[in-house]
Amino acid sequence: MTQVAVTSLMALLTVVQFITVRHRRSQRILYASALITLAMFLNIDEVYLAVDHMLGGRNLTTFISDGALITGTYFLSAAAIVSVRGVQDRKGRWPVWLLVVAGCVMVVAFAFIDMWHSSTRFMIDFGGQWQAAVYNSVQFVYLGLVLGYTGVVILQNRSRLTTRASSIGFTMFAVGCVIGIVLVIDVLGMNLSHLMGWWDTLRYLQSLYSPMFFVVMALLCTGLAIPAAARFVLRHWRGRHTAALIRELVPLWTRVVSGSALPSAFRDDDDEMQLHRMVVEIEDARFRSGGELQLSEDEVQRLRLAHDHIAIPDDLFQVAAR
């Protein structure tokens, strides 16, 4: 049930990111959400067994899922860091090498695990082997390091979060990073308990894993979705407002500009640029008239509203997911 819920959350985030894909310079969040959605989807029991059967029943689905998870987490971290800093994180390239090292160790450890059947409870069935413990521990240590680093960067750059949506969203993301570190400690404890035969401790730590995992993913998903959704809503509202201003300004523009040697504002298909050019052409026509061109109070008010609209930044959510 937890896997279905988490998969649904990640799928929703992916849909949000796909809808807003045209308005981002970088698609890291889309890559991250798609990869993590794949990882969660493959961990649904029925899906896992069906896919693993096609792959020969050697639990390769576990490796594919875990690989998608750590790669998706890398993109998730990179996207969040660039979003809060507003610039490319030059120092943030270190997780690439960490990802490569973690992936190589996981490949070697996975190859030596003695697996005799396809299992939807991989670590419960095989976690008593040190190879499986190394495999799982390296994966979660990597996740903990990346989430910890990301959380620290977000907290250090909170002053850059100038909008309520971005502040709420990335604060939730940072809290998810903190709980994620606790989750990593829980997993390492489970691996050690399984190897040492501490069954009571193992059962207790197992009881904490599922609810913690759900909370972490919910906070990370919601934290990233809020700025992206807010940015989409703002752009939609601004687009409608821009179109309305153009319609209201057309009569004035036609009266003062039509027939002049000025270039036509309607040669541009972009509403924002079209409105900007209309305002410039109207003001230029007024300047050329030497004060002879008179505007009614209603026309002055419409022109002032257009000026105010242009003066407002096109993207108020400057640190929304990019």
C-alpha cells in the first residue's frame, strides 16, 4: 500500500513537471520525478514479480529500481540546489562522482548476493548476507549524503526564497531531507541487526521504515510541486490578464498608430511582447505628435494599467523549480 501511495505521489509530481516543461530552462526535476516514479512503480509487488519474471527471476528488477532511485535523487538534488541558489551550482558536481562510485560498489556487491528466487522482500530474504548489507547500505548512505547536502544548501539560501510558495515548498523539502537522514540511519540499523541476528531490534526498526519512507517522499514531492504549481498558475493568470489588456488597448492603438510608419505590434505572436510593443508605439506616437494627441481619461487609465503590467516581472516565482 505504501508503494502504491508513493508511486501515485511521484506520478502526480511528474505530471505537474511535464505540464510546466515549457517554462523551465532545465528539466532536472522532470528527469528526477520520472526516474523516482519508475523506481517506486517497479517496487509494487505485482509489477515487480511480472517484470522480474521476464528478466529471468534473478531480482534484476531490484537493481534497476535502486539504480533509478539513486540517479533520480541526484537530479532531484541538483534541481533543488539550482532553484534556491538561482545559478548553476559549480560546487555541486561532486555528487556525480559519488553516484558513479556508489553505483560501481552496488554492482559488485549485487553480483555476489546468493539469490535463489525472485523476491518482493529482497532485504528481508537476503539481508542476512554481508553482500546484501553492503549493497543496501551503500545505496542509502549515498541517498543520505545527497539529501543532507541538499538540505544544508536550502537552509543556507533561505533568504533567496522571496515568495511564499517557494519558501513553503523548499522548507518542506528541507524537512524531508532531515527525515530522510533519519530513515538512512534506520536502514543501516536494520542491516546491522539482520547480520548480527538482533531480531527484536530488526522488527522494531522495520516497523518505522514504511511510515518514515512515505513521509519523506511526501515532503519531497509536495515541496517541489508547490513552487512549480504556483508558477504555472501565475503564468496562466498573467497570460489571461495580458490578453485582456491587449483587447482593451486595441482601440487606442488603432486610433493613434494605425497608418503611421511605425512597425505593427501584431507581427509578434507572443502576448507579452505584443503588449510591450503596443505601449511603446502608442507612447512614440504621442511623442511624435508634440503634445497634440489627446487621450481620454478612459484611454489614459488603460494605458497606465498596461504600463503597470509590463513593469511587474514576468516571473514572480523566481526560485520556482527550474
